[in-house]
Amino acid sequence: MLIIPIKEGENIDRALKRYKRKFDRVGVIRKLRAKQQFTKPSVERRATLQKAQYIQTLRDKENQ
């Protein structure tokens, strides 16, 4: 459970904005969606390698 302390006199909209930001950083939704179905460890490794290769090509293009 996420706890957001609200300071005295703080606007509720600002506190909600902090809550949403913290919720996104924790990655609750991503974890729930990942647990909905099982993926083999080899498939996960392959996906991370492909993502790393893609990012590397983008960085190589940027440096040229």
C-alpha cells in the first residue's frame, strides 16, 4: 500500500499528483499484467536482449 503524507495546507490535487507519480514508479500495473500469464525464462531473456540491441542501435545512430 502506498502512503502519501499530506502536509498541512497542501492542495489535494498536488497530493494526488504525487500519488500518481509514485504509483507509476513502483510499477504495480506492470507487475500485475506480467503475472497474468507465464512466460518461459528463455523467452524473457530473449526479449531483454532484443530490447538492449534496439536501444544500442538507437544510441549508435545518435552518435553518428
